[in-house]
Amino acid sequence: MSESAKPTTHALRRRKGGAPIVAVTAYDAVMAHYAGLAGVDIILVGDSVGNTVLGLTGTVPVTLDMMVHHSAAVVRAQPPALVVADVPFGEAHFDFRRVLMSCQRLMQEAGVDAVKIEGGRTLAPKIVRLVEAGVPVWGHIGLMPQQVKQLGRYKKFGVTDAETAALVADAQALEAAGCFALLLEMVKPEAAAIVTKAVQIPVIGIGAGADCDGQILVFTDVLGITTGYVPGFVEKFAEVGALMKQGLTEYASAVKQRTFPKR
């Protein structure tokens, strides 16, 4: 595969246990452009767009229309990465016809390559049918932000042997259903290592330690431009927020002092 080629779900599955998979979220064409230049393997149009970009309280208020809108913007940038969209709150728990129609909109209207669905064993039968219909599915277990109101808080999973066993059962059920990869969020590193070894598809972690087959972070967290809460497991790789503030402050000053425009 050339450096500029878009990876396929098949190619990513073959990366299990090999070169780590790099994933990042993006929510518009500008973010997607720069993520593509960086050579990431997967761009996730996450429902985290709610709290990172839209000023919402979390992912629960994000609608399917919002996801289609932002996913289409990412796809238009034509990044050399697999573009995946989150199926937003509640959609995966409707009847199969509605779930398929939601995925259809994301793939046909927005043009994404695959979808990500939060949920374990209970959603496996629907995922089987989605895969049979031609929808590539990235599973998501561990902390599922769409469940936060039911959970009452964000918490780490895999802390007990029972929780770890449940994660393994969910992972294996999603693998059997046809998921091409799993996202494991906020899981104790030791438990994440067990889950990663228990399946033959790539496990991409976020807040799940170093033993997964890849990692994903939120775009704004990576670059230091998140304006709200930043999870403790995040590492900032740039201070873009400080540069943005500096540039805008200098622009405002130049206008006020009439040094811009020059004539």
C-alpha cells in the first residue's frame, strides 16, 4: 500500500498484532485535511462533536442529522484515511429497518466508509444483519459515553474479574457478528490487554493502556484546543490553542492600531 492510499477494513484487520493503528477524531474538512496530511489510518467523525465543537453537554444530544452534516464535511476533504461515523444516541436500539436506514444515510448521504456502534452482546444480532447488508461496523465497548446518563458518571471498566470477563464476552460476540475492529474506552490496562488477546480483530484503545492494537484520541485534545474538560489519560502533542490566541490577539491589535491593512 502506498503512503497515500486509503486503508480498507480488510487491510486494517490484517494489522492485528502488527504495526499500531493510528486513529483520531475530526468533525469538519479542515480537521480532516490535517489529519490526512499526518497519515492517520482512521478518521472517526465522533458524536463527541457535541461537546468538543457544538457546545453541547455531551454526546447524547447529538442527532443523526448532525452526524450526517459533519461526516459529509470530513469526507469532502478526501483524506487518505478510512472515515468512520458514529451512530448517535438511541439509533442502534430501534428496529433493524431504522438502524439500517441510519447507516444508509451515513454511507450514502455523507459518504463514510464505515460506522461505529456503541454496545456489546445485545447488539450483536443487529450487527450481523448490518454486515450482511454491506455496512462495515466498528464495535465500541468499555465506557460508552451514550450511556453516561444511565451510568451517572464516567468510570473506568475492567476493574474487577467479572467486568473483565464481561468485556471479553462482548468483544468476542462483536467479533463473531462481523465487526472489523473494536474500540475499547476507559478500560484498566491489564483488562484491555486481556481483551486484545481474546479476539482476532484489532482493538483500538482510548484510555485503555499501551497493549491495544492502536490508539485514538480526540482532535482537539491532541492539539491543545479543547475548551472544556480533558480526560486525565490524554497527552497533548501541541499547544495550538496558545498559537490561535496569539494570532487572533495580534490581528485585533493591528486593526485597532490601524496597522492592518497596510493601505
